[in-house]
Amino acid sequence: MALITGNKIVKDLEAAGALGMYVPPEGGHEGRYQRRVKNAGYDILSITARGLGDITSYLTGVHGVRPAHLGKKAIITYFLPPKIQYRLAMLPPKSKGLVVWLGEGKYLSRQELETISQIPNQFKNVRIVIELGSAREVIWSPLVQAIAAA
């Protein structure tokens, strides 16, 4: 793997708003890019795409969660705040914004990927990076192009 220099990922992320990324299967390489994004002034929300459920509710709306029912207690629904708005409210004043870094994006459907690609249009200081699969080296492209190619 070549020596990683420059902040090309930050420039591409700011230009596109959402990136689809392919990383080596052994992992660890994406941490270098997360560090570059962090050093550029962004806060990172790192979550896995597996088991997300309704993406718009989880990321941008209040959503209910029910713990496992063991038969002895009443069924209770806990309502959690939207992840993106909650993290945006906690950002430091000098922060450029929030980057939602989704791992295991290969488990998302095409419709879910299209929904996620619209989030930067709704929130001006939110960027998205989705790890869509594996490759021999780290490569990325705008998420819209990656969806069209798939």
C-alpha cells in the first residue's frame, strides 16, 4: 500500500457530501482516513450498518426501542433521540461538522443507500462515509456513483 499523504479524502468528502469506500478485508486502513477527517475539524459518529432497521428513523428521527420481553414484566418502549441531531447539538463551536462513518455497508439495500445519500442534503454540516465492500487498497468515490455502478 502506498504512503498516505495529503487530505484528498477530506476534499472529496466536502465536495460530494457522501462517499462509498472500499477497504482491504483485513481492516485497520480506514483508521488512517478517519484520523485525517478528524484532524480536518470533523467529529465522527462510527456505527455499523448491520441491524440498523429503519435508517431514517434511527439517524434523523425519534425512534422506539423495545428490550427483550422475558415474560414477567410489561412490554415497554423506550424512545431514543435521533443520532444525527443529538451529535450535532453536542459539537464544539469550532467544529466543521459531523461525519457518519458506516461500516458493513454491503448489507444495505440499494434503496437504503439512496436514502443515506440524501442525508447531507438535509443537514448542511453532515457528511457520510459508507464502507461498501473490500478491495486490495482503499478506494472511494461519491456515493451516488457507487450506487449507480452496483
